[in-house]
Amino acid sequence: MWQAEVRVDLDAIRENVTRLRAGTGAELMAVVKGDGYGHGMLPVARAALDAGATYLGVCTLDEALTLRRAGLTVPVLAWLLAPGLPLHEGVAADIELSAASLDLLREIVEAGRRAGRPARVHLKLDTGLSRGGATAADWPALAEAAAKAQADGEIEVVGLWSHFAYADAPGHPSVDKQLAAFQEGVAVAERLGITPQYRHMANSAAILTRPDAHFDLVRAGIAMYGLSPVPGEKYGLRPAMTARARVILSKRVPAGEGVSYGHTYVTERETTLAVVPLGYADGVPRHASNAGPIELGGRVRRIAGRVCMDQVVLDCGDDPVAAGDVATLFGAGEHGEPTADDWAEAVGTINYEIVTRFGSTRVPRIYDGERA
């Protein structure tokens, strides 16, 4: 018997990857950073590869090394690298590394020397997100240094890439502007002798809305998990995660009773309260106090009072609710339960954050559709 669980439907992951692949002629990178957006990095990676993904993408070196230790041999790109990391371990494990500055490129070159093999590098250009990536002013120097290191046999530049700021708002003028900036950056690199195998810029939103940005490789993130990157659009994707728990206590209380810390909710009448054992230590946002939707007993109810570290309370009125009944926070929405999008709307965030929060080690993840 279980108390609380997160269920992940790996067949939904496979279906979503198959759908995304059908819409592009490019190879597909499955982005499994953040422990697979809370779904579990290794099971998700394997399911995506089952469905035809050819690349894996992560942020950290540790994430990439975890994939290698699990026996996954496909290309892996790690792109968020602080100074001083043991990059030689990544090079030795055939992990591809992203560089956006001369200093990091130098570290990668040295890592290759230490590992005794050329490092495989993706050069990142900032085309308007103003986050990672070399600026247009710094790009020529970075590309020139990379071209020299490649000519000297110290690195292999396998990719040029960038990231959209507004691809989730189709038609936004910045999308065309960034795409043009990327194409110019590619042209600069080519003039310096860099002709990589992969040019990549399309995230989930651009995979679905901008085929002209697909180039050689696309990066499937949130869409692979069945959630739309474009508000209000579904694209036939199937959400893979369901979060639920069993009621641990139900009780009748009179009108005028304050509920949970600070009594921010007060019962209007005699009612039944149900205690659900999931809280902010498990991934429930505290901003969901008096707002988060939960299905229990065939009805969607709102959390009554503040979200606690380990539990929330629901006001169930006169409905028959008992300990052991299943309360569903979110799922695919196919049976009337809330979705991650409903939760995002309720707490003023995005669906990415909702599912990623539920990567808590305290709540077991159960996988449906696992293959031997």
C-alpha cells in the first residue's frame, strides 16, 4: 500500500518523442536535465532513445557523467559549466561540452590534453536571450580561437548553437531577429573554417512552430514530457506525470474553524476536512495555499488554508470522504483531474516548474511502460 506517489508514463514519453520527430527532418536531442524535469533522468532518457532520439542534453557535468555511468553511449551535451570543473573526466567519457567564452574554451582544450583526446565542443552564441552564449562582439574571437584549436587537433567543433527568448510566443518579432543573428554567427564561423556537423537552435516551442529553425538538430524539452511550451495550445501531446496521495484523515468540524497555519481559511459551515500527505517538501508550491486544485471523490477542490511542509487540507463539504481515498493533484486530465497547466495557472508559474518540483526523493516515482 502506498501513501503518496508520482507516476510516470514512459509510453507517453515515447509517443511525444515520436510525434516531435515526425514534424522535423533534423535529429532530435532529448533534454533530460533537472532529473528529467522531475520525471527521472535515466528512465526518460531510455524511453526517448527507444522512440528515436539520437542525442541527450543536460546542464551539468555530473548529469552527463551519470548518463555515462548508466551505460548510455549516445552523444551527450553538457552546457552549464562553471570554472574549475574536472572537465577532463567529461572528455574522457566522450561528453560534448559547450563553450561561450575564451576562458572556458581554454579549460576545455586543457581538459582534452589531460584526457589524451580532443574534446568535442559546441560553441554557443547569444542571439538575444542575454543569458548563456558569446555576444556578437565576442563571437569572432571565440570562433577564431576554436578554429585554431581544431586545426591543432586539440578540439573538434561539432556544434554551433543558441537559444530563443520568445519562441513560446509565435509571431513575436524577436524570433526572426534571433534566427537572423544565429545565421550570421554561423556564417562568421564558417568563414573562419568551422563547419560543424550540428547547428541547433530550436527548443520545444520552435520545434512545434518554426520549422525554419530546425537546422540539423532540435532540442526537445518540455514537449517531450507531454506539456505544451505555448500557452493554450496542446499539439496532441500527452502529459506523462501524475501526482497523487491517499487521504490520511477525514473529520467533521463546525462552522467558523480556522484551517492550517495562520487560519487563512475559515470554514463557512459544518464540513468535512480531508488531510492529504503532500506538501512543499514534496513539490507542492506554497503559493498554492487556498488555490491549488486537487481532485478527490470525483470533484476538483481547492486547497483550504496554507500549504504545509508535509500536507495540505481540503474542504469537502458534506461529500463522503474517508482515509485511504485517492486525491490527485495533477495528471493527464483524461479523467477530470487537474493538469500541470491548471496548477501553473493557479499559482502564477509555468508547467515546467510544477513537474520539476515533484522530483522529491521522499515521494516514490513509479514507472508505467518500462521495458527490459
